[in-house]
Amino acid sequence: MTPKKWYKNPNDKVIAGVLSGLVDYLGWHIDLSLVRIIYTLLALMSSGLFVVLYIVAAIILPTKPTHYSSAVIDDEDVYTHPEDEEI
């Protein structure tokens, strides 16, 4: 089993995709808008600490590769090379 990695999610971003990637990484099944609101409130109450953490994460975290998906792939969706098919 390969370890999970935290990526910036370019498909569901407002600024850099850090919070969207965090929700994917943690496997939370909650509305992303709620996470963004909570993070914004924390940023306002922390004298800028959470703003700095977001900026650092946006710089350090890699962007999610396009071939990487958290969705489940069905056997029918898997590409097979024509030479690999049974005759």
C-alpha cells in the first residue's frame, strides 16, 4: 500500500487548492465550503498565522497529477493493450 500524499487540487480550487487537497487527503466527506469558512475564521482570529501556513503550503505542496484520481475505477474503465487481449 502506497502512502497517501497531500496535493493541491487544481480542479476544485479558489486560490491554490490547498484546502481542497487537504479534504481529499483526510478523506472527509463534508462540504468544502464549510472547511473554507472555518479556515477563514481561524485565519482572522490567529493574527495571520493560518494565512502564513496557507501560503507556505501553497508553495511547498505539489499539484495533483492529472492521472491521479481519488475516484474508484471500474474494471471496464481500465485500458488494455490490444496485444494483451485473449484470442
